Amino acid sequence: KDKKKSSKKESSTSTIKTFTDEELFAATGGARFGMRAQRRAEGKWKRTESGTDLAEMEKKALKSMEWNGRGNAQVVVDGEGASATNSSSKKKKRVHAETITEDKEEDANLVSPSISSDEEEEEEEGVPRELMCVLSRIMVQSAAARIAAIFDAKEEDTTTTTSLLRITLPLLEGEGCQQLLLSDLLCPTSTNNNDDPHDDYTGVRQLFAPLHSQYATMEIVDMVDRNGEVLGSLPRPYVHTWNILHRGIGMIVSKDVDIFDALGMGGGGGGNDNMHPEVYVHQRTSTKRIFPSLYDMFVGGVSGGGEPSRWTAAREVAEELGLRRALDLMTDDKRQITSTTTAATTNNHNPLSEELFRCTICTSYNRCVVSMFSYTCDTTLERISWQEEEVAWGDYVPYNIVKVAGDMSIDRLMEGGVWPGTGDEEGNSNDNAIQHGDNASLVAELKSKYDDDRPWETWDFVPDGLLVWQAWKSFLSQKTKGKL
């Protein structure tokens, strides 16, 4: 009897089959596993059963994908910019951006974004965790802007629907994840971290507060693409920490006469050599953390989040040089100056030009899309007063001297192998390069002509400013040829 029971038990045991997760998933249509099965089907599960060939093929496919804000896709950030100090075995961070259609039959355009991150061990350098956290929050803003645009086009209220859409974001190592509703980003209702009831960036501050609470209370700036189009916003310290491409302005300040009139390119006549156009040049203090004691022929600054570039220019020249006429006029008029505002409505009496051109500056320490302006300082109405902690010296210098001094500075950087630029748009390394044999005679000629004994031939200019200087010369060249 015992023998029969034992054999029956063995018989029943031998008929039990163990199914793999894939077989169960196929048999149940994914119902048994829910989201787990869906994530596995989409290739987001780290398979233990898969062969090495399949795993390598999947990695290769993932690396070639880019996210355009729609559909099921992934963004994989390569680790080329990782810190050299993290050279040991690393965790490579992979950022996933998914969109799942809630009701395809009712509305194929209504999507629910879910942003998440995972880690996989690899024997190679990965993206620094903080950078992954920052970029994932830019991605979320881009997705949110697309969703808001869909609702705006349909003139629908986003509150109800977006309150159902949840966002999951990575935090710093060992701190878990951050979760919030899309409605918190689009329609923030909680008090913002910097206690400003008029702050339009409450949602952005909520995104970044868990990463660095102090940063979240600081100035917000825009991350842009190479064309200057805004991708998202973030606290300004991250721009410097991770060299994020952002918006800024450059400005050439001329004395008493419009620079284009003085060069014979404007509508006010001029252009004869007797005008001796002068532009403002200053030297940075020796205590500056970046480029101490170097010279600059431009006024520059970073645009705040959502701030029109022309307002940035008016604000910067007022803060740095005390020239407030443009800012006061724009403020008194209570006019929102935008890129679509015409010169006829704003420049009748404003010393600040419209945007002249844009150029993109990319170095190992600064990446900025620069909007260029000119400012005419009427010395009968205002005078320059700089901040002593920022500027060691400043004065108006004949434009022809600035041209030569700037090009000589570029030549020295090239000779030292530290020039961050390349050739100009026409392929020349320096279209006004000075031959060394002619330096002494040319310098003596200009000093005599302008009665200027300052040692401007030794001035070393800020490299970023010299990159803008090259773009400025290219702009003038095209303007002279009638291409603009």
C-alpha cells in the first residue's frame, strides 16, 4: 500500500511542468503580470534567461535611439563627459521616457508620460548621477509642454486630466525617487520655495528642490538647443556645474554715435575716418574667479528663465555700467519687448538696438547661445559707473585700436595652442591677423594717429569675448556685402 502511494506521488510529481515567465506571459496575454509583464515586453527588464548575443543587440539598439517627445522610446545618455575622478567600476545610468496611450480610440494624441530610471552594472564610466537627474527633469518639462500644447489647441482644461498623470524621477544616489503629478508642473498650487507669489517657475522649483533645496531658491535660467529654442528650465548653478547650453547676451557700447553710422553702415550717414568711433573696453579685477585681469570689448550676461533677450541686454548694461536709459524707457513704456517687436515702435528714442544676430559659443567651461546688441551712450545724458569689485579699469577706446588689439590677442592664444575657436565662417583662422613683422610699425602708427599711449597691444582679452568678436566681424562683413 505504501509502495502504491509512493509511486502515485512520484507519478503526479513528474507530470508538473515549470513554465518560464515568457511562456506564462504568452499564455495569459500579460494579464498575470500586469505592468511587470508590459515592462518586460518592452525590453526594460534585465533578462536573466537571454543569451549574451541578444543582450548586446539590445544595448546597441538602445544607444542609437533618441526621444522626440512622442511614442514609446528611450533616451540613453553616453558617459563621455563623466568626471575623470570616477575611473573605477561604474553604474551606467539609463533614462527611460515612455508614453502610454490611455484611450487610443477616443484620442490618439492624449498620452500619459512616465519618466523613470534604472541602473545596470557595467565596467565603464557612466553619466554622473546628478547630471542624469538634471537632464531627466528637462525631459519632463519638454513632455509637459507638448501635452499642454495639445490641450491649448483644443481649448480644454488640463486640470482634471493632468491630475491623473504621475511622473517618477530619479534622485541622488541612495535617495530613492521623486514622484509628482503632471498637474503640479503645469498648474502649481503650492507655495514656491523662494516665497515669491509672482514666481512663474514654482513647478520647476518643485522638480529640483529634492536635488538641492538651496539651488531651487536661486535664479532660474533656460536650457536651449543650438538654435536657442528653450528645452526646459533649471536653477542657474547647474548651468555652470554641468556646462549646460543656455541663453545670454553680448553688447558693444559706442560713445555718442551709433556704431553702424560711424562705420558707414547705418542710415545716419557718417563712416568717414574723422569720426573716430569709440567703443567701451574694460579690464576685469584681479580677484575675479574666472579670467582675472583680462580685458573685454563687450558687455555680457545670462538671460533669466523666460526673459526676452532685449530685456536682458537693457538690464545688464544698467547693472554693469550704470547706463539705465534703455531700461528706464522700456519700463516706463510698460511694453513687453519681444523678438517680434519692430524697431519702429521701440527704437525711436531708445539707445539699445534690436537683436543684431545670434552666435553659439561652446568651450569646455561655457556653452551659450549669445544674442548680440549695440548700445549708443549719449554722454550728455548719462555716464558710465562700474562696480569696483567687478571692473579694475574701463574707458572708450578707438574702434580701430580695438580691432587690432583683439586680433593680436587671438594670435597669442593661437601661438600658445589655447585658442578655443576655429576658423571663421569663410574658413580663415583670423581674417585680420597681423603679421609679426608689421606689429611694431602698425602699433606705432595707431598710437600716433589716435594719440593713445596705453599698452593696448599687450591686452589679453577674455576668450569667450573673442569668440563673439569673430562672430561680430563676420556679421559686419556680411552686412557690408549686402547679405543682411
